[in-house]
Amino acid sequence: MADSDDDEELKKAIALSLQELDDPPRDREVIDLDAEEAPKDIPPAQSSEQVGMLQTRAGLNSMLGLNRKAMEAERLARKRKAVSISPPPPRATKVACISTAAKSGMSTGSDAQFRPAQSVKTSSSTTSTAPNSVTAAKPSGLKFPHGAVKKTWAFGHTRKGDDIKIEEVLQRDDLNLAVLSSFQWDVEWLLRKIDTRKTQMVFVMQAKDDATKAQYRRETADMPNLRLCFPSMDGQINCMHSKLMLLSHPTHIRIVVPTANLVSYDWGENGVMENMAFIIDLPRLPQNHPDAPEPTFFARELINFLQAQGLDPSIIQSLHNFDFSATKDLAFVHTIGGAHSGTTAWQRTGYCGLGRAIKHLNLATDEPLTIDFVTSSVGSLNFDFLSAIYLAAQGDDGTTEQSRRVLLQGKSKKELRERELAGRKRDKLIETLKANFRIYFPTHDTVADSTGGVDCGGTICFQPKWWTGEGFPRELLRDCRSVRRGLLMHNKILFVRPHSPTSTPSPAAWAYIGSANCSESAWGKLTVDRSSNMKTPKLNARNWECGVVVPIALIQQEEEGEGGEGELERCFADKVPVPMLYPGDEYSARKPWFYNLAQGVGI
């Protein structure tokens, strides 16, 4: 009898999905992060930016990869049998590892091209931590009131207290509103993690043209509690790559800045890939709070970024109803796509914004630094770009490297002595970079030997022409191998500390966790605005990115020599888990991982 009822429900759902999508629009209420309870009845939308449920006609795959018939069948199956929030122990020898962007035909347009990966082998010797049934969640509270950095959970690997699952991040039981930003999406998978009946949602997505936006709106025309936001992709902007979550609960807002996209394998469910996430829970201010604290640097830059993305002003205004005091020693940093000039705009974003944040946190220094940059995509690097990143890590606003670059390109005899001095300073800085700057990216052998093998390396990107290009800093690359054996990394992390540690406690070290890879597209390039009579600075950026700077207090450790195994762990592990084996092996005769060549695709 139950099966018959389910079949009837499935028929009704399919019939509903076959209805025309051009019904007359109905009014929708404004989404508000300040709402302490999810609205019982959420009316549908009034603007084209405010869209409904991700449905398509039965049996058809949309650009967003949705299939209403399959979704409804899965829902009914879940009614018959409770399903674990994590994958069960593997029964077969292979696990799917497929890129949703490629599967659905979604345009990516990134310097990191995402392609389908086929299948992976699983290990029977690893330890599964998947529960056997769904456990009712306790009311969510402020679990991370001071902020925390977690690894993403990985199927088949023992949990040690330093990881987190997507379900634990979302806290779905009392999730009122979820503003989610990602480059790559598996929407069907994501909607299974959220109670779509009561949670309002805003998806911040890439759409490079009006036709794509219109297609997404058509495909999402029947769900009144979902809206879409499309940041500008005008001009030089190539990729909406930022990853950000604003999760509103009755008692607090949770802000999450992950390195992961919203796809199952980035959150460890296939046991082939790992990421990181910064998480902080901020309490709701009392109603009628006349003495609201002054917005912190973190809050101001978060709001600046959201405004630039075009997020609904009512949501942004609602952020003022939460207490950001716990972020006073943190910095939200970002790259806003496009050109930024004028008096201050260029100073707030890209690597210029990073330097400004470091200065604000009193982390600026003239002393040498050691930098370990973990990246999942490597661009066309040169020492000018890496010098800009290094100087920003010292607290520079970007003008030091830019002025030196302009001077060295000049030919005036009047500036000959200045050019010679600038050249010597540049050469000295390059020697410092060669000694103190390491870029972690896997070799071909590391990917081939991973749990997923070469078929699951499609989101780890590097082009042979960059590697063989003149001026590429090949000596800086180190093999990136996970401390959780067999996992590949999609991380973007900067570990920064003094080259010679101080003997007294000092917040002179810090880590960046976010979406920005090691590329000029991600961090921008400071140039001169030649359209201005004043020849003012202008930052050009091709991507949207965001991240968080977490300061670390250091106390000198003398048990091991400088640069030895365990050094990075001692410096950062209390606040930021170190995911890779350190120090990484030099490449020597080995080659980086090139996805295109591994798949036999020409470049």
C-alpha cells in the first residue's frame, strides 16, 4: 500500500514538473537575515533576480543539472528508509567522481578549468566514520564564537576533531536563511542537505551573459524560497570564484569561508579530495540595540564585498543586527573583479587589500618572512607577481612593487641611478623569495598514486606552457601531499611567519584561508591609471575571490632547527590545521600535475 501511495505522489510530482513555467508572477517578501523564525508561508517572487525551485521538465537535465523526476523519486525513497547523512562503507571498488559543471554543461570560464573525472578506487584498509542512520540534531548554538579553521571531513579517514562535515556546517534543523556562493555547483546534492520547505536561500552564481542568467531563472521559476544573485562579469572579469556562506539561525549568524565548492567530493563524500573552511558564529544583538558596537574591519570589508556582488540590500542591512566584536582580530579580504582606481578603491581589494588588512591587524613588518602557499591552481607566475604577494604579506599596499616595476621599465637617462638602485633591490628580494617562499602543488606521481588517481585530478589545474615559460619560478614549487594519505587537495592557504622567530609572544604569524589560488587572476595586478591626469594606481582583477586572515601568536620553539619537520605544525596547528606534509619535497626531475596532458588533451 505504501508503494502505491508513493507511486501516486511521484505521478503528481511529474505532472507538476510538466506544467508551463510562465505562470503570472506573484509578490515575494524581502529576505531578512534578522528574522528570528523562518516564515511559515513564503510568497513567490517579484523580480527576475528572485527565483524559485530548481525544477525542470521531467526526464530533462537542465544547465544546473537538475532532474525533477529523479529528485522526487529520491525523496520518496528517503521516506521509505532513513538515509545516512554520510556515504555508507564502500561496497564496490569504484566511486563516481564527476564534475557537475562539466556534466550539466554549465559554463565555468575560470583559469582553473573543471572537467569530468571518471572513477576512483577505494581502500578497504581505511576507517569509515559514516553513521548508520540520521541522528536528530540538537538546537544549534554558538559552537565557534571565536572562529575556527577546520579540514573538510573525508570518507574513509578517521576523525580526529579537526574536521567538519557539510551537514555540521549548515545546521539545517533551525537554518532560517542560507546565502551560498560557489564557483562549481551540484544543486541536487546541495538541496538534499537543506530543508527547502522552511529555509530561504540565495545562490550567488556565475553567469557570464544575459542568456545564461535567463536560463537559470527559467529553471528556478517554481521555488518561492530561492533567489539568485549574479555578480558582474563585465569587461575583464572572467570568473566568479569566491566561496562564502552566510547562515542565519535564530540565535546567531554563521559565516563560513571555505576553499570548497558546493559539490560532494569537495566535502569529502567520495574520500578523494580535501578542503578547509573558516567558521565563526556571531550572536544576534538584542532588539532595539541603541549602543551597537562600531563595525569591525572584518564587517566593513564583508559588507563592501557583498555590495559589490549585488546582494539584496535588505540582507546586507540585516548584518548590522549581529555582533561582530569577535572578528576584531580577524580580517575579511577579497578580490572584487574588474578595474579599481580612484583614491581608495584599489587599496581595499586584491593583494593591495591583503597588505592593508595585514597593516590593520598590526602584523606589518620589515623583517624577512617565510611563506608556504598551498594552492590547487597555478597561474602564469613570475617573480614580479610573487614579490607583490610577499610585500603584501609584510603589510605593503602594492605600490612598492608597482613603482619599482614602472621605474625598471623606463629608459630615461635622468632616472638611471634610480633604476640601478631599484634593480639591486629587486634582485635582493628575488633571492629572499627563492630562500623563503614555497608553493605547494602536486606532482603527476602524487596525483596518480592518490585514492582517486588521475581521473579525480580535474580540479587541480596547471598548464605546461606556464611551467616551461621564461621566468617561471620553478625552483619554488614543492610536492603537495596530504597528511591524510591518498587525499588530493583543493586548498588555498597561505602560512606566513617570521623567518627568524621572536623569543617573546608575538602575533607576527598569520594564515589566509579562502578561494584565491596562486595566480594573478585571483589577486590582481596594480598598474597606473593612464586615463587619469594624476597617473593614479589602478588594480585590475579577473576573478571574484574572498578569504580570511587569522593571526597566530608565536613563541620560539628550540627543540628542532629552523625549517625542520614539525616546524609548521608547532606554529599553526592550535588554530589552523596543517594539511600537507612539511617540508614538501622539491620537484627535482619530476613534473607537475597537468590534467590536460593526463587526459590526452592538447593545449
